[in-house]
Amino acid sequence: MKRIGLLSDTHGYLDNRLLDHLAQCDEIWHAGDIGSVKIIDQLEAFKPCRIVYGNIDSKEIQLRSHENLNFELEGFRIWMTHIGGAPPRYNPMVLPQLRSDTPDIFICGHSHILRVIRDKALSNMLYINPGAAGKEGFHKMRTLLRFNLHEGVISQMEVVELGKRGAIEA
């Protein structure tokens, strides 16, 4: 079993409490718009990571991450990218691959909109966007997701609210 912590769109800001929320996770996944190589350093020093870069990320960040990650874990085929769109309006750059080689789980960021849904038009693929964990953007609440993957079963999916986008940490 793997416990996953999934975040996106930190835009250079890592909440002081975020690592506490990820302490019980086996891996941390970041779906892009990291914003600072320091965030990669902090996350990788804490747990094993899988990281894709986003449209705001520098060359330095791009060299330390991936545009797309396609991997298998605990019986799931997973694809993570930053700009993926959302069902039924996927990014035209990813839609052909989603149709021809549909993963079990498709993860993206970019929109800052927390959404976890099944796409019946694509073999009941699970679409996941963890929202935004940073302070930049129009989202109201900073969020991340935690969940378990075990032998083809996803369980204990939970939303962690990190506070309002403009709130100052205590």
C-alpha cells in the first residue's frame, strides 16, 4: 500500500504546516507550477517525490522535474501533467493520448479548481486535480489531497484545507 500526498500550484509558497499534513504519506506528488526550486528541495528532502513542471516554472525547475509522468503503481496506470483540462474539455494536446491509451488515473493541476471525478466517456478513468496549495490565483481555499493506493483500489481520499488563499499563517 502507498499513501500519496498530492498537491499543485504552490507558485513559490510552501505552507509551514504542509509537511505535517504529508508526514504519513509514502510519496509526494506535485502537479506543476512549483514556482521555486527551494520547494523541490524541501519536498525531496522530506519524502520520495514525483514532480511535473507547469507553465510558470523556470528552466532550473524543468531540469529537476518532468513535463509528463506516466507510471504504474499498486496496480494503477497513472499519468500526471500540469495542463490537462477537465472532463469533457481536456487540453487538445493530451486528449488524443487519453483516448488511445487511457490511464486509470489522470492527474493535472493548472486550473486551481479541486476536482475528483470519474470520466465515464474514458473507461471510467479517475480524473484528479488537487486544487492549489499556494497563495497565487483566484482560488479561495488552499488545498491538497491524500489517498491510498493498494492493489488496484484507491481509498481514504481526503481533502486537506490549508486555509484561505490570503490568510496569514499563525
